[in-house]
Amino acid sequence: QLAGYPWGDRKWQKKKKQKNVYEKPISIYELHVGSWKKKADGSFFTYRELSETVIPYVKEHGFTHIELMPLTEHPFDRSWGYQTT
């Protein structure tokens, strides 16, 4: 239930209302979380761990949005999620 959740985005919401988002260009970074980056031992990052790396990377390269490629379970990691089970 969200009624008791302590929202912390008031400042961002106020700033968002001051801009017309339809007048600004967007640049979308398409990301496959399973192949973008792995740990030194070859294991996968958690979503939280990945966000600590990918968000600064995307901002540094001028992207405004991130599109996550399929996240569903699939039989072959190199299929990038298009062969879902």
C-alpha cells in the first residue's frame, strides 16, 4: 500500500512542472542489463548495483532516458531476451 510511503520527490516534481517536456529533445540509451557490464568474476550485477554505474554513464554521454531491453526469463543469455520462455 502506498498511502504510508514517505515520498521524497517533491523538489523534482516542482521542477518538472516548470518545464515543457515536449519542447526538449530526448536521447534514449537502449540497455540490456545482462550483457552491458558484469562483475570481474563473470557474475551479474543486481539492478541496484547496475544503477550506480549505468546512470552516471548515461548522463555523461548525454542521454536523457534509459530503455531496458526485455527483462523476462529466457533460455539463452545472448538472445538479449527476445527468446522468452
